Amino acid sequence: MKIAVISDIHGNMQALKAVIRHIKLNRYDKVIGLGDYAMAGPEPAEAVDWFINAKEDKGYILIQGNTDKLIAEYNEELFEAMSAKYPVMANALKNDVELLNWRQKDFLRSLPGQLNLEFDGVKLLLVHGSPRKNNEDILPDTSLDKLEEMIKDTEADIILCGHTHIPCGFQTLSKKTVLNAGSVGRPFTENPQACYLTLNISDGKFLVEHHFVEYDNKKAAEIMRSRTFEGADTIADILIAPNKRHV
């Protein structure tokens, strides 16, 4: 079983299309989406429509990210609370909610927060942040002790996550593998290329690889700058130079 894992698209259709072309070229059996499909990106509505159509394909398995939940459950109190700490993201969220229609919001609302799967004798747990919280970070420098605490109640062989936009992987003392798929649409590494993860599972064993895919990030940034909310330029800059982010 060949599985591609994508996460944190954030409305970046240029990056998404490039990654899907790469996936199709390598003939993967399943595509797993770990959430954050729309918020604070160049084309949020178009991205949600793309995933609504993809969900009709049995080859796609999707869960909800923390920002998908924010869009689905948006209210003014949430906006005010976000504005105090993350004004650019709060402005993006408010504008996204205005752009998305009820069908798109219902789709994001309907996605499960976590999902257990099994392929060829290997148990997978799909989460966005961590098994405990959809916005908990699993980063390259997360300690093994902290990681073990996060995953202690899981029975999966592999925990797949995203959220941080930084790819990484761990083999724990409890014999679990934790893999962060990185970000398709807004990487937070020095490499601005779109990132996704693949799993090749056979007879209870698996091979893991992160892939980096070049895409037209200048075009994506141009579309991002055309959005009307305050701070859109800041997000556009991150698409060009992700290591200089300030939001």
C-alpha cells in the first residue's frame, strides 16, 4: 500500500496542484489529508471546493485541522481573542469566513478530528496537532519524554500529524513512530518548496520519505497580496521567504 500524506495547504492552490501532480506521477493508492485546507491562504474557497470534490474519491481520506474548526465555529468573541495575540491571523480568519459559503463551511465542520486506520497490518492514527489537542506542536526539537506523554493513550503503530509546518519524525521507546508531514501550502523551513510525506506499507513493515516539490510560489504570493484584509502582504512574504515569518 502506497500512501501520500498532505497537510496544511492553507488555500495555496499552486502548491496543492504541484503536489498532487507529483503524487499521481508516483501512483499512490491513498491520499491522506491532515487538515488546515483553507485559512489564511491565497485561494481559500477554491481549496475547499477542491477537497469537497476529492472527498468523493475513495482514494482520499481527510480529517479536520484546527483552522478548519476555527472557520466552522467562527464568532466575534473568537475574533477578538485571536486579535489580541495574532492580529494577522485573526484578520485572515474573518475574511475567510466572509468568502466561504455555507456548503464549504459545513464540509469543514463535518470532517473528523482524528481517525484510526489499518493497512497491511500497520495501525495508523491521523491527527492534526497531537493525539491530545488539534493545536499541540510536534516539532523536530520536541523531547522524547514530552512526545511519549502526548501519545501514551494511543495504540497505533504510526501517528501522522501536521500543524507545525515543519517536517520531522520520531521513533519512540514505546515502539511507536510519529511523523509530521510538514506543509504543502506554507512551509516554515528555509526551503519554500511544498512538502508532503509518503508511506510504503507492506507485510507489517513500512518505508517513510518526505518529498519537497517546487511550485510557483511567486504566483501564490501575488494572489495572496490581492486579498483585502490587513496583513495579507505579510503572509505573502512568508510564501517567498518562510524562514523570515513574523506571524
